[in-house]
Amino acid sequence: RYISYLFIVIISSFFHISSLIFILFLLPFVIFKRNFLIYIIIFAILLILIILYQLPNIYHLLDIYFGEGRFRNYYQAPAGAKFRILLVIISSIIFLLFRNKLSFNNEERKVMTFFSIISIISFIIFYYNFTALIDRFFYYFIFITIFVYSRLFNIFDNFYFYYFIKLFIILIYGTILVTWLLFAHHSTYWIPYKNILL
């Protein structure tokens, strides 16, 4: 499982180098394994090779997210960042409060608990000074919202209340989508929406 996870992260790094941070997230799950040292050596070698290959991109990202680049206008966090981040934080809190109802699989619950805690901690530490960084980083945590909001029926026993919440979520995300398509600064590049399958 760990090798498969590592392979997927490496493949994703060729789409965006920031996904390499997920290699670090694997460490808490292998640190007590019998072959921990072997895993560490493999991780270190692969990480060094990828960093060397992507060094110019890494310098660029460090500049725009941690250096002087974050003060340039064209790298400021989008206006919708706070809403996207808020939805992830809310879903993370909901999961931590109701994790025993939202997941009946122990391994799944551990993974979701880990990422929910990471999302909340990273928000608290980085949001005010590194909003653009958190906005990009939280794209990787969208799966938490999908996981939680698709399982709300496990929390609410009341049939009508569940459908009220479901309708509310649809309206919230529908409003965000319409606002993004019609009023975003770069919406002219997205409309009409194009897909290689269409």
C-alpha cells in the first residue's frame, strides 16, 4: 500500500510539484513499521531525485508562497479562497466531531482523522500570512468535503433535516460555481467550458 501511495504522489508531482508534500504525510503511518529504515531510505532517494529534477520550479514556488513573490499582485490569493478554505475547515470539524458515525472502517477513520487535523492546524498556522499558499494547499483536501458531505445521512436520523442539509449544501456549492463562472476575474478563460471529451 505504501509503495502504491508513493508511486501516485510521484506521478502527481509531474502535474504540480506541491503534491510532493504528501510524501511527508506517509511518515506517521510507517514510523513504527518493522522496515521503517528501508522506507525512509527509499523516500529520501526518490525525494532528492525529484527535487533535483524540479529545482527551478521549487525555487519559483518558494518565492511566490514564502518569499517576496507573495507580495506581488498577480500572486495574491483569489477572492474566493476564503470560501473554499472555509468549506474544508467545516467538513474537517464535522468529521472530527462525528467520525465514529461517518466511518465504520478503522483504517479509513485514522486516515481521515489525520488529514482533518492537518487541515485545521495548517489553517491556524498559515492562513493570515500565507493565504495564497493555504488556498493552493487546500485543493488537496477537497476530498474531505466530498467524504463528509456525502455521508451526512449517517449523522442525522431525522429524514427531513437530512434533506434540508443536503439542499443547503447543493445551494452553497451551486452559488459558488455560478459566482466563479460569471464574476471571477479570469472567467473569460473558462467560458465556454471546454473538455477534451466534448
